[in-house]
Amino acid sequence: MLAIGIVGLPNIGKSTLFNSLTNSNILIANYPFATIEPNVGIVPVPDKRLKKLAEIYNTDKIVPATVKFTDIAGLVRGASEGEGLGNQFLSNIRSCNAILHVVRAFDDGNVIHVSNSIDPKDDIETIQTELMLADISTLDKHIPKLLKDAKANPKIKVKIEALEKLKDSLNNGVYYNDIEEDLLDGLQLLTKKPVIYVFNIDEKDINNNELKNKLSGLVPKGSALFVCAKLENEINSFSEEEKEEFLQGYNLKESGLDQLIKKAYSLLKLQSFLTAGVKEVRAWTINQGSTAPEAAGVIHGDFEKGFIAAEIVNYQDLVECGSLQKARQLGKIRTEGKTYIMQPNDVVEFRFNVTNR
């Protein structure tokens, strides 16, 4: 399951955004640290293909892929040294695949800002610094253990040297990305995780491209999203038709949740494939470039071990044919082997031998 950790300063709309993403009803308050315990929500990945497949296969059971969001307490400057409450919860997002950094870009005198001013650039730097300091603390605890082990195993010195470089870089306020994953020793460092920056903008700025371009310049290219968390939360109770009509009124093609999940899939190089039958239709998340056996293993480990072949039809071809039988008659179904690279629109049935272990 894709897991995303939400971070940001207090009173920037994190809880409002979390509510809109997860359809939850957690406390939204106009004071710092309203979020104390981490909030966790699991939401379905929007996928219109599943409904169509359910119609073709005449099944009521639809199982979408899911995303887990973890919202931790707001961080403040000095969190790594005990200020505020947020830093103690950073461990809750170390296992997440990506970080969602919410940045306040709306001005509202009724909503207190912890720094008493709206400055997205400063807010971003504050959070980045605290994440760096949290990782420095992790390295400070881990490197001495490796130094002890290195006395018996000199090969560990390579790992120590790499982690020392990383630590020096972070101490200088610079991200150090030139390090092999296997040298990180499963540390789940926060600064090594992909980051999506969500700028929480005012309703009146939804179509303000000048502001969006300015804010985009503060973060790495392609990592910025713009939402009005307040509006996103309001449309939670809308039907799909009402939601679509509402979004069109703001010249928006999709909701913040849809945008966010697409961005996360793209950033993490993920994709989904589909399985379908009379029992259920379902979406499964895999890495881009996964082979057919690796995709089968996502369903069950035995499927990968005993993989024989994959029977595949393209989703669009299946929809145009109207049934699996017609798709077969028209030669739209093909059989692929162990080296086949999965494609996003694949509808698959795996053949496997459970005794082949």
C-alpha cells in the first residue's frame, strides 16, 4: 500500500486537508498543536476503470488500490531540540513512501500563523531544516554502532564513510543524494524521501497562475500542487455529479485528492494493473517496470514462485469488445511470459502452479 506522511507548520490547513483526503472528521482548530496523536486514514485510489469493468463482468464487488495518509502534529522551528510537539511523531512517517509537505499560502487574520506572518519560503525552509536535523540525530545514534562493528568487519568502513558524508552535508544544510540505497542500512531517512509540496491557497487564487508560478519557483520542478483545503473539505459530502459540476465552476478538471495521488504515483514511479472476474474487479499497485511474475507476487507470493504465464487484454480493447469472450474472438487477448513488462492498462489473469516452490 502506498503510504504518505503529511508534515507542515501548525495552522496551515494540514488537518483540513487530511479531512478532505480521507473523508474524516478530525479536530480543526485555530491554535497550534490541535493535532497531538497522529491521524491515519486509508483512502481508495480514484479509478473510473473499475466501475466499467464491474459492468462488463456483472459483479458488485470493486476493490480499488489504496493510499494511507498519516498526519502528524505541526512542526515548528526548534522541533528537533524539543520545541513544540511535532518532532516526537516524525518516527510515525519514517516508513512512509513519500512526504506531503503542506505550505500555507492563504492570508486569513482569523487563523493564527505560528510566525505571525505568511511567508511560504521561510515555512518551507523551517520544515526542511527540521527534517535534516531529525536525520542528523538518527545518524548520530547509528554511526557509533557501525564503528564498533567495523573492528570485526572492515567492509563496514565503506558504509561509515558514506554516512559521514551524508551527515556533513546535512549539517551544512545541503541534501546529499549521491549515496547508494544499500548503504543507508534501512535507516528510513526523512530527507531521502520524495516530497510533494501542497500549497494551501485561498479560494480566490484557484486560477491565479501568477501566484502559482511564483510558489512553484520555491520547490523542485514538478513537485508542487495547489489546493484550497477549505473547498476540498466542503465538497466531501457531494455526489460525484455535484462534485464534477462544482469543480467545473472553478475550471478544475479533478479534485485535490485525484491530483495528489497522480502526482505521488508519478513521483514514486508507480502504476497499477487490473484483475477482473465475476467475484470482483480490483486494482493493484506495482512499480513501473515490474515483470509479470513480480506483479503476480503482489497478489500472492505463491503466484510469483509458481508463475507460468499471464493472459492479458488491454483495458480499452476489452471495453470496446464489451466482453472477454468477444475480445478473445477478435484476438485481443495475448499470453505473456516471465520477461513481460507490465503496462498500466493491463487486465490480467495469471496462470501459476502452486506446487512449483
